Amino acid sequence: MAPNETQFCDHYMLLSPEDASLYDLVCFLLFSTSETSRFIQRTTKEEEEDFWRRWYIFNSLLVQKLLIFWGKPMVQVGYILELWLNLLSQNGGFLMLFSNFLKGNVAWPERSSATFTSVLGNLDPRVELDKSIKPGNTKYNASLSMMASKLAYENESFLQTTIRDQWNMEFLGFSNFWNDYLGQPSTQAMMFQDTRAQPNLIVVAFRGTNPFDPVAWQTDVDLSWFKLEGVGKIHSGFMKALGLQKGKGWPKELEQGSNQRQFAYYAIRQRLREILQKNEGAKFILTGHSLGAALAILFLTVLAIHEEAWLLEKLEGVYTFGQPRVGDKQHGDYMKEKLKKYDVRHLRYVYCNDLVARIPYDDADDLFFEHWGPCIYYNSIYKGKVRHEEPNKNYFSILWAIPKFVNAVWELLRSFIIPYTKGPDYKESWLMKMLRVVGLVILGLAAHSPQDYVNATRLGSFALDLQDPIHQRASKLD
């Protein structure tokens, strides 16, 4: 990274796994005095003084190197799997596909069509909203947000058809935003308006981590950060994805002409201004699953940095699902103060042993990252509880390995039982059952899927009191 790219920030740590050999990583792990300037740029070495901190940086670099190495095969596998799943669904299953092949009458799926679904859409094919949870119900906004977060993984035609024809709402657009550091688009988000709710709700849903997208996974596991004055350390990958400007950071205004590259934060903020000025009584929601959840929180952070008081007062709430950590303790304290000032609701939903909700590393000395705000935690029977932090807050814990495995076995068994106990809407696809099997090896992976978050927002025993201000609610956490 060129020096002028960090001139907006006095303190940072940036990892460059592509510049480190395996030998470099081993030396870094074992010897605090090893030379790291080629693959770690930082303004302080405090992260490297302790072996365990080096261990977590080592893991971050190693996993990123593996993702770089296996990146192209991952993308290819995802492409083939997605095509195969849609071939099966659009031809009526394997037997009908075989029959159509013999007849020369195979229905070939088009990736941009309204019938083409992503891998995550095949994991959980539900697109209908829960008819028993209506506007005004204390579960409604969370349930709508989770369905929007799940739907955000699909293509624009699929989104438009579902929102307009099945949800009876107004589709406001889908965009693929530019990442200045990658030199390519990397961030997707959609917007729609729920006119049934009073006041009307404008929903902004950021797309999360595609299971076969190595760049998105690199962003999730990266420990790099920038420290913004008065705000705290913030995950650099998430900032870059949202529209961080090289050498400029977050200028308050950025010209976004029709022929220019669109950056997520600036384009969405401008769109919200235009829509909300025409709908004076409307409110908006920020939401996302996985990486999308981190981007929703960061969008809120930049609004606060820019003192966008009018927009913040129009913000009904931020609902995140399976959210990775975004910043450090200082960032959390800064945001809690801002949310209290503008009375903004922030609810972070975590299902059971979700892997992603426990990364990046939460360091006891506040050198790395930390969750903040109320955690709505659901166990494997969808019983909810408001907590300061989810149990086993860091993923790599030997003590929790056995309980996590036992729970993964139960989730696999539950996948066969739940349609009989909760109804046919909760029947799991064969692909979801296969993911449950993989979850016996990679503990917490299956728990991150949208399936359980949709179930939690529908079946969960917890319901937020909409009259209870978020800063009062936070003070009552157990």
C-alpha cells in the first residue's frame, strides 16, 4: 500500500498476506524480533509483544494466504454448484433433468433471471414473509430485516419480483458498489419500501458473505485496522468495502455523478436523503447478515462521524444477524453515546454457536476488536435472551469444542424433526442437511446460515418492547 493511502490516519495496522511466505509467518510467530515490514505495516508494535496476539495475527495471515491460493477453485466450485442446483430446481429434480436431457429439452437457467437462486437461497428457499407477524407486532421489524438480509444474496430480477409480487412492497433498487482499494466492485445492497408499516419503512439491506467468495472471507478474517481520531479502531476491510477513499478517509461529501463509480456509503446516503424528503413521516432500517451486518453497523458509524442528525433521527433501528466484530472498545463507547443521543435502536442477533459472530478476535487488552450494544442471543431451541455478549465470545476455544460438537449433532437431528414440531414452513432442504453434516467438522459453520436466523426471528421467545428506548434497555442486560 502506498504511503499516501494512509495519510488520513495516524495509527493503523495493515496485513499483506500475499507478501509473506510461510517461513516469514513461522518466524513472526516464534520470534517477536523477526522482520515483518514486508507484510505488516503498523504504527505500533504492541500487538506483537505477546505470543498470543502474534498467534491470532499469524492465523489471520495464514487463513488469508490459503484463501488467496484456493480463491479461483472456490469461485469455480461455487459457480458449478449454483448452476447445478438451479438445473435441478428448474427441471423438476434429478429424474426429470435426466429425462429432459434424453429428450434434448433441458431448461437451462439464466443467472440474471427471476427464477435463478443463489447457494444460500437453495439452503433456505423460503421467500414469503411470516403471515402471523404483521406490522405493529414487536417481532415484525426484526423478522422483516432478516428476510431482507437473506434476500439480499439474490440477483436483481429475483429481488424485484419477490419484493413487488410476493411482499407487495415497492422495490427501490439494487446496486453493486466500487471498492477503491480492490479496484473493482465488491459491495452489494438493495433498498425497498414497506408501505404497510406505519410509519412507512425504507429498508437498506447489505449483502453478506457469499460462501464461495474468497475476497469476502478474507475481509471477515482480516485483523487489519485504521484508528480514527475520537472514534477508535475500525476494521479496515469493512471500511474499504463501504467506500473508504484512498488518502482521504471519509470526506463528508463526495460527488457521485451518474457516470462515476458509486461508493456504497455515499450513494446510499444520497438515495436516503432523496426518498425521505419525499416521505416526511417515513423511517429507515439498516440491516444485513454476516459481512452485510458489519457494513450496516459501519454505515451507522460514518453517519455519526458526519453528524448526519436529520438522517439519524429518521433511523428506526439497525438489525444485524451473525455480525462479525467491527471495531474496538473505544469505537463501541463512541457509538453507544451517539445512539443514546439520537435514540437509535441497535440489536445484534446471534444464533447459538455461530462462527462469524465470534470473529475477529476479542482481546482482553482492547488491542483488537469488541462487540458492543445489546446481544439478542438464541440457543438451539430458539429461546432468546438479552445479553452483554454471546457465550464463548472467541471462536477458538478448546473448552467449548465438545459442547459445540454435541450441539451440532442435535441441530442435524432437529433438521429431520422440526417440520413435524413447528410445521412444513420449517422443513429443511437436503442441501441444508448436508451443511449440518459439514458443521460436525467445522463447528459453528452451519449455525451461521440464514436458516436459523429466520427461524429465530419467527419462533424465538424474545420480543423487544418497542416503547423501551434502547439506552434504557441496554442498562437492564443481565
